[in-house]
Amino acid sequence: MTTIEIILSLISSTSVIGNVVQLVMLKETKKKATAEAMQLTDSVLLKRIDFLDERVTRLEKVACFDLDCKVRK
């Protein structure tokens, strides 16, 4: 092999390794973004559940005149 062939093969190898590293980083970034989106969605849903629970509790207090009514069944 001549010197030029060795240099070109090194450049090609470096390029291929760079592409593989970039592909791995892209997959990791996608997983991280998906996890963050799911966490945000879960947070919104939990806030909504808490809000609705509080609302139902207030409505029960308004609608219920029994002392036993405070305990949900």
C-alpha cells in the first residue's frame, strides 16, 4: 500500500467511527427526549387528577349533610 492509500483508509475509518458514534448519540437523545415528554405528560395528568379530586371533595361537602358522607365508598 502506498502512503496515500493508508491515509485515505484512516480518513475513511475515522469517518465511519464518527457516524457510528453520532448514530448512538442520536438514539440516546431520542430516548431522553421521549422520557422527558412522558414525565411532563404524567405530571400534567397527576395535576389534573389532584384538581378533580379536590373539586369532588368540595362538591361532596356542599351536597352532603350527613357526617358519614365524608367517607367515600
